[in-house]
Amino acid sequence: MLLGLYISNLAIAKKTELNFSNNLVIISGETGAGKTIIMNSLGIVCGTNANSDLIRNGQESATVEASFTLNDSKKALETLEKFSLYDGEDIVVISRTIAKSRGKSVVNGHITSVKELSEIGRTLVDMHGQHEIQSLLNPDTHLMFIDAFGGKETSELKVKVISEIARYKEIKKIKRGLEEFDRKYIEERDFINFEIAELEETNLRKNEEEELREEEKILSNLKEVVEIVNNAENLISLSEDYSLLKQMSTLIGFLSRGSQIAERLVPLTTQAENMQIELKEIARDLSSFSGSLVWEPDRLNIIEERLSVISKIKLKYKKKVDELIIYLSELKDKVKSFNSLKEQIDELQEEEGTILKEINRDVELLSTKRKETALIFSSLVIKQLKELAMENADFEVRFKTIEDNDGIEFDGKLVKLFSDGVDYAEFLIKTNPGDDCKPLASIASGGELSRTMLAIKYVIASIDEIPILAFDEVDAGIGGKTGEKVAEKLLEISKYRQVICITHLPQIASLPGEHFVVEKIIDGGETFLKVNKLGEYERINEIARMISGTGVTDTTIKQSKELLERWKQ
């Protein structure tokens, strides 16, 4: 609901303030009095185009400020939160300054762009007049109205379809990314598999190279090594008289006898005994090593060939043997990740197929439900149009799908999948006999366009999410009974939404709501806009003026009172 509107230095409005407390606001005044400034100001504060030509003569800037209550308007709340402009309060204050240099837009104390302001404004006020681009003229909004009009069953099915499509598109996106990754690294994967095969065939072992080089060295000097080992064995244990073990036994005997006399020899005895044990171990190791020293004519060639293989693989990969063993393990881990990637793609492919079946089923159900709803909606709009003196009008909701090779199959062809199904709906109208139904925007007459908007708004009044409707020239070219019908519909809509209506019709001006009159005042060579909220007596006189079009008479006063009393019944 619009609570207040403050206008400063906009055209002839030097300082004008209006405060509202009713769901039905009537604005009247003489032709040329400046009523349009009120409507333009409301449009400006909601983000419509504005330029410096609107600034009052002699001033550098113009400001319009408006305060609104959200009244649980879900769409407005979501938009404010989207731009981080919701401060937790039910009241929204918007200020917009038009300047010859640079303008400024402020929402709840935060500077914002005109683009953001426009998006917020569209959720708060729906402007209906000759020059405004109205929400219902935008075909992108038409399906939304049909769905809302369809009630709970349509709403629940739509929510289900939106959820399914969102998941389907998410799956496709993830799968596409994985497939792209898979394609991108297919050469790398093939190369990795080649390297794994090559390294596995080489069959490298830790410390193998060192062991082979030692063996190669031994085999290359086998005769000398055998002689050295034999001499060592002889020295330790094989010599009959002078072996080290025999000499150690003699030494231990001397020390053992001496330790019985001198205790200081006990540690030396123990040390000698340990040395004897170590010599015996050395003798066993030498014997074992001696047994392994067998000449194999081909063994040296085998070792040299193996070392050559190792050397080449090291040179190729520029890594040591231990590093190559670790590298092979890393390559195998990479292959596992590639295999896991393929498994993920297969799982997503299966899930995609399952959810696509659900989408095909539910999208068809939703499309059928929408078309059934549209028939009822159209018939109700046509009924309202006829009551609004558009007897020859026809109205329809035309559905279509958009072919898309990347879409889903529907009615035997591939069609674009939107976030809420496959349907694209547009409101079409015919106002004259013999014409074809055309888009709403093709209506040339501002009065007819406003009445069409009024008819649609009347039908969707209880489900429309925009809290404020502003009508200008809704009564253009009508009067009498048609004027009464327009008034009835405005009154009915005001039960659900705030209605602000600029009017020339006394039937509308007499509706039970707040009534403001706009006047143009010339004082001291300057022109000013003056807006007054009318009391009961003032209102009777204003409606009487509207009836007569000239002077107020006793007859028009009586008629005015009758009109006011009529709406009280």
C-alpha cells in the first residue's frame, strides 16, 4: 500500500505532499490541472524513465519520495532481499532525485541503480495509462497469471515441474562438465595408460639398481673376490695353527686365568669372548658368501641388459628408480579417478533418463491444466470486457512451444524446456469486428487498453501479487452505465489491492474512498500544483462540478449526493 508521496520541484509541483490511508484513492481535477504529475511522480519513484526536462524552472534538481507498506507482498520482499535492501521492516521508503548533472536513487537508505529500482517498482505498483509500459503488456508475465488463476492444483504441479526441471538441468550441467573433462583429458588418459604399461613391464624394484651394480662388480672381479674370501676364511678359522679363532681361544684362556687373580682383567676377558663370537659370525657370513660365488657365464650379460633397461627408463622419465616406483603409483591413482569419472557419468546418465520421464509426464499434465484454465480465464475476461462497453471484444490465451534441438520431446517434436515447463502463453485481444486477435500492446486506444487491463485485473484481483494498481484514463470515452460498471470493478479490486485512480467520471469519483483534487495555482508570476484531500462537503461540490462540467447547481449537488449515497448502500 502507498502511504505517502512527496514531490519537490517536479514540473509545476514545487512542494506537494499526499498521504494515503485507504485502499481506494480517487484523484480528480480540471483538465490540465496537473493530475498527470501525480501519476508521473509515482512512475518516477518506481524506476520509469525520467530526464532533466521535468525539473522545475530555475531549479537544479527534482525529488520524488514515496513510502510503501509491503503487506506480505512476497514478490516485493524477495526482490528487496535480492538486492540486500530489506531491513526487516514492513515499510519501504524510496527516494529518487533527478538532476541536471547526475541523479540518485535511494531505497531504505541505500543508494541503488535505476535498473534495480525499476525491478523493485514493478513489484510494488502496476501502472495503467496511455504512456506506461504495463506489466500485462509483457507476454513474459502472462503464463504466471494463468498459473496463479489455476489455483492450488496447478500451483502444486508447477512447483513439482520446476523442481524436476531444476534437477534435470543441474544433472545435465554436471554431466556436461564431466564429459568435457573426459574429452579434454582423453589423450592424457591414453598416455597415462601407456606409461603405466611401460613401467609395469619394466617391473622396477626398490634398491634393485644398487644390488645389480654390486653383483655386476663382483662377477666382473670374481676370481679376485674368491681369493680374498678364501684367504679371509683361512685367516679366521681354517689355518691349523695360526687361525684367529684359535689364537682368540688362547687369549681368552690367559685372560680367564688372570682374572681369577686380578679382577681388573674380567672386563677384558668378556670383551675378548665377544670378539670371538663376532669372528665366528664373520666366518659364517664369509662361508655363505663364498657359497654364492658361482660362475654363471650368462649372468653378467643379464645384469648388464637389466641395468641398460633401468638406465633408459630413468633417462626417459628423468627420475630415479625410487621416484619411478612412486610415479607409477600416482599414475594408477589417476586412472582410478578417470574410471570413477566414467562411473559418475554413467550414474548421471541413468538419473537423467529417469527424471526426464517424470518431466515428460508432468509437463504434459501441467500444459493440459494450463490450457483448461486459460479457457475459463478467457471467458471471464470477455464477460468483463462486454460489461465495460467493449461488446465486440474477444480475448484469448494463445499457447505455443519453441522448437529447440537441445530441448525435450513434446507432441512429437523437440521443444525448448523453460524453468516451469514447455509452454509460452500470450494474451491476445480483438476490439473490432472483422479483426484478428492481436497482442495486447496492439490496442491503439488508451481507454480501451485501460479497460482491458481493468477487466483482466478484475478477474485476477484475488491472486495478483502486485499490491498497488494505478489507473489513468480508465474512463476515457465512456460514461453512463459503463462508467458505473468501471466503478464497480474498481471497488471490487480495491478489496484485494490498493487502487489509485485519476478520473473525470463522477460515478468513479463518488466511490467510497479517499478523494484528492488537483489544482493549478498561479501566484506572483509562478505556477504551482496544489493537491487537497476533500472532506465530505468539499467532495459533494467536486463531484457536482464533474457532473455539470461548468458551474455547480442545486441539481448537480443533489445528483452528487445521490451518487455518494449509492455506494454506501
